[in-house]
Amino acid sequence: MSNKNIQSLFESLKKENEIFLNYLKARFPLFHNSNIFSRDFEYGLQSFLEKKEIYLSFQKLEELSKLLSDYFESTGIFVKTSKIGWKLNYPQFVTSKPGDPFSY
């Protein structure tokens, strides 16, 4: 896949970022102020694209993941916490019950 195609995928993901974030939330324990690690983000992105029958090499996936995570940082959705992760700043994903999201 060429860099032009990566750029067009990136533009498409920017437009449907809410759909993508909801997909990640369905696959991972993702909620407002939770941590997201870069590898989890890459695997979530890979799974999302494969559901659309888009298959990327690992190198291209990393490239696209970097573009998208930088975009999320610039919009304030991701807050960088380390070299390998972010905090999710997405109030739409606030849990209804404070504390452990897995305790019911």
C-alpha cells in the first residue's frame, strides 16, 4: 500500500473517529481517563481495518497508527503519558459508576 493510500485511510479514519473509538471501546476496557497503550491501539486499529477487509503490513499499520494517534493528541482526545501510551480524554466514555468498571 502506498503512502498516498495510507494518507487516504488516515483522512477516512479522522472522519469516522467516533465510530473507531466506539469500536475500540467494544473490544477493550476503554473509558474516560483510562490508559491506552500504543500496541493495544495498533492492534485495535488493525482489527477495525480488517473488519472492513483492509489489510496492512505491520510497517504500514505502525505508520497509520502514528498519524492517527498524533491526530488524537492534537485534538485532545489522547493525552500523552509516556513514550508508549496515553490517557483517554473522552467524556462520552465516562462510566456511570465510579471505581472499577468490571465490578457489578
